[in-house]
Amino acid sequence: MKNEKTERIESLIDLSALAWFNTAANTIVVDMMNEGWEYSDAREYLFDKIDEIIEAHKRQDRLENKFSPLIGKKCIVIDEVIEKNNVKIHTISGIGENGGLCFEDYNGETIFCFEYDEDLFVEGYKAWIHPDEVSIQLID
């Protein structure tokens, strides 16, 4: 018999997605068993995949909390390798699927080199998009 928590969750989620998940998980287990893996290996593999998905969502939430207040603000992007036409000013328009910044009139998203660059940028300091090549900084 299902517990109350499971019943509450299943009343909230897309049941076709749950059916797809069950089918996919079953297929993975059967494939692993056919290749000689143990049930414990299949369980560990599936839990690792679920953990990866949850961590990706946590990261996206963290980035949205960090970057959302910056939407509409301007920043300067400098290509520090070339001498001419190396400065561009962009307006932040959102957060991309990969956790980078999106700009108005620019397709794609800008990813920081390192996680500490995200913090530097949010605090108004120069940060790096490409190490020692392209920098970015808020200007308002």
C-alpha cells in the first residue's frame, strides 16, 4: 500500500512523465542485468543519475537567486587580447539553461570561468569569461 507522501506527490506530478520514468528505469535495469551487472549496481547508477538531476536544479535555483536582481542592468565585456573594438556593453536579460547570463541582442549565454567569478561579478568586480582573455563587469 502506498504511503500518504507518495500519494500526495503522485497527485501533483505529470503521470505520463512518471510512467515514462518507470519504463525508462525498468529498461535501464534490464539492460544492466543483461550485461552482467548486479541489482545493487543498477540501483547505484540510477540514484547517481537522480542526484545529478537534483544538483543541476539546485544550481539553477542558486544562480537564479544570485543573478535575477541583475536583470536589466548593464555590464561591460572586454576582449583583453585584441587592441581595437574590444569593448561591448550588454544589458542582462536573463539566466540561460546552462546557468550563464543572457544578454539582449545576443544569442546564447555567457558562462563564467570559475564559480568565484560569478561572485566577483555580482559584487561589482571584474570577472572572467575566458581566463585572462575576456573579462566582464557590471557598470550600473
